[in-house]
Amino acid sequence: MIKNIYSIVGVMSGTSLDGIDLVYAEFQLKDRWNFKILAAETVNYSENWRRRLKKLVSLPIQQLEAIDDDYTEFLSGVINQFLFKNSIQHIDAVCSHGHTALHQPDKKVTYQIGNKPKLAQLLEQTVVCDFRVQDVELGGQGAPLVPIGDKLLFSEYDFCLNLGGFANISTESAGQRIAYDICPVNIVLNKHVNHLGFDFDQDGQIAASGTVHEDLLKKLNNLHFYKEVPPKSLGLEWVDANVYPLINTFEINTKDVLRTFVEHIAVQVASEVNKKNKANVFITGGGAYNNFLIERLKHNTNHTILIPSNDIVEFKEALIFGFLGVLKLRDEVNCLQSVTGASKNHSSGKIYHP
């Protein structure tokens, strides 16, 4: 039934393996879409799950399907606990991204685990999920999917920049929304700071203490992906094949790797946002807390940098996947041809009932 108010739980797990983000939100359509976050939480992965998820790219399909079953059960437990803890009883749907195991749109392959029909049965809730597959089948990149939310929920900003496992950006250009991945961020920074025994580089302090390795920086900036035009997207496979081997050709200590890669991120992001004059840049994702990275971005651009409240910084993607589910329930466009390169705008995702 089409209505104007929806109560939704949005669920997101990103490539940086920070954990599972859950948002309980209300979406209301008046003159435009509005939202209210009623509860939000990040559930950290256990070391066992983090280890298993890191290996997904290299596994044969049979093992992936077995892990998919396990992950679906695990995910249902996390979501049920969130529903119980926040006394959430009556919602229209749980809208879940799942966790990306494979993303190779050039081969028409994308696979997110945790999107099985049994999730709806285990939750005893309507579930909207598996948002990427249809877009890839239609010739699209299957990513990024968040820009429809940027367009309809955060239209007052010139650029919406997410600094998560990867940096991705969305903006209006020639009357249509475009969006694309820019470069890796936390997926690389966190991996290298792990060598020092930390989960992440607090405020970017370790990177700030390092020195830019100019040769490595030049070679990173010369990677072919940065010369490609949108639509384009990145996956862990690309990082494994291109970034880590390049870093490993140099014998550089960890703090200098971090310093150099922060500079690489700042250069690549600035090269995109500087295509407009006097813009405002709305930044979300874990990288928004990396003070040193934000400082380097400000150094490389004259734009106004805006960082919102913590609930938006941390949970914007989960919020928007909830919103994608609302649009799917209404059979409205939630995936833009101008963003992904698919053959048409479409309403992506699957709806499962308990």
C-alpha cells in the first residue's frame, strides 16, 4: 500500500569492516522527503567474522554460498537484538544492503551475502534487500547506490562526499545526478595501521607524523582508474590487484605509507570537487573523523567543508539504504541510470515477506 509515512530499519555493512550499521528511521513525504533518525547503532564484528569476511574475494562460489547462509543467520540475530533493545515492534520493512563478497560489474558479477529470503523468516519482518544485482544485469556498475538519497534527502549540498572504505561522491551535473567512486580510503589506511596494532588511526595522528614518499605518491596518482570517466566504481579486488602491490614495491615504514596515502586521497578528492567553484562539500563516513585527512582536503581546495552531526556522519549510508527500500516498496526509481550507467532508471532490490 502506498502511503506517506514509513517506519524502517536500514542496515549496512561496508568494505572497511567497521561493523554493521543499523538505523531506525521514519521517512515522511510532504512537499519533499524528510527523515528522522529514532535510534542508531554500530555492531562491531568479532575477530572471527572479520577474518572470514576479509577472505570472501578469494573463495569459490560454493564456499561463498555456505558463508552466505551463516552470515544471514548472524545478521538476523544482530537485527533482532537491535529491534528488541529499542522496543521496535511495528515497522514497514527491514532494508538491508548485506555485505559485498564480489563486485566485478565488468563481468556482470556482484554478490552481497546476507540477502537470502530466509532473513525475512528469521526476522518475521518484510525485508527489502539485494539492491545491486538488477543494476549490474542492466549493464550498470551496481554502485554507488546512495546518490538517489543524496538527491532527495540532501539536495541542499553541492557535493555529498562519503569517506568510508572508499571515497565516493555525488553531485548534480547538467540537470542530472552523477556519482562515482574516487579512490580507496579506510580500506587501505586501516589495513596499514593494523600493522601497528590499531584498528584505525585516531584523528590521523600517525599519518600526520609521517613523511610523504613522493615516488609512491606519483605512482598512486598515475593509476589508470583515475583517468577513466564516470560511471565507475571500485572494489576490494581492484585494491588487491593495484594498490597493495604498488605500496609493497617500496620499503617504507608504516607512518610514511599512511602519510603518503592520506595525501593521495586528498589529491584525488580535490581534483573532483575543484571542478566546481565556491561549492559546499558535505562529508560523511568514518573518514570525516580523520582530522588530518580533512585538514589536507581543506588545504587542496577552497570549498566550504561541512561535517554534520555524528548520527549522519556514521549512519548516512544505512539511512539511505532504508530509503532505497521505501522507494522499492512504492515501486519508484531508486537507482539512477546517470549514476551507474545502467540502460535505464529502475526500482532495484528484492522484497521478501516472512
